[in-house]
Amino acid sequence: MIKRFQVGSRMSQAVSYNGFVYIAGQVAEDRSADLETQTRSVLQKIEDLLAEAGTDKSKILAIDVFLPAIVDFDKMNSVYDAWIDPKNPPARACVEARLADPMILVEMTAVAAV
């Protein structure tokens, strides 16, 4: 059975199916914040969506990170490394990409087991 979470007119923020939950690209609400603050906000949104879907960050299988400036890789990682479950690190990609709004400093997607 497919279950959708925080459904909007364009997309769902998360969709679970067949034992997996897929998290849509998450960005910070406060786009005026610095990169570290935006990263914390994005990770919290992912954590909240995982909880809503009945799972948690220890079951994340993969995370994709999008940065408009790859020079911010270390700053983003300083927050990410403190958040991620060190006993269960997911597969991860991090790429430089132009994002939908120049004020967005980081975007992340995730896939987790339920």
C-alpha cells in the first residue's frame, strides 16, 4: 500500500511503499539563515518526516545532498556529521547544483527503510 505524507498540490513531502520511505527534496524554511542553520533545519525536517512515516534516521539507506557552492562541503558536513547515526551511516552523494532559489544553501533527499 502506498502512503503519502504532507501532500500538496505538486508533490508529497514523503511517500512510503513496500517497506521504504522516500523523502522529497527538503530545504530550510528560513532562507536568510547561514548554511549551518539551514543544514540543521533540513536534517530536522527529514527526521520529522521519517518519524511521521514510522521510522528514524538509523534506518536511512541513502541521502543526496545538493549544494549551490561545493566550497561549502565542509561547513555542511560539520552539521551533518554531528546529526547522522554513526553506527548506521547511509550511502550518500553530494553534488554542486543550482537550486530553485539563490537563498537556498542546501537541499537534501533521503530514502529509508520503514
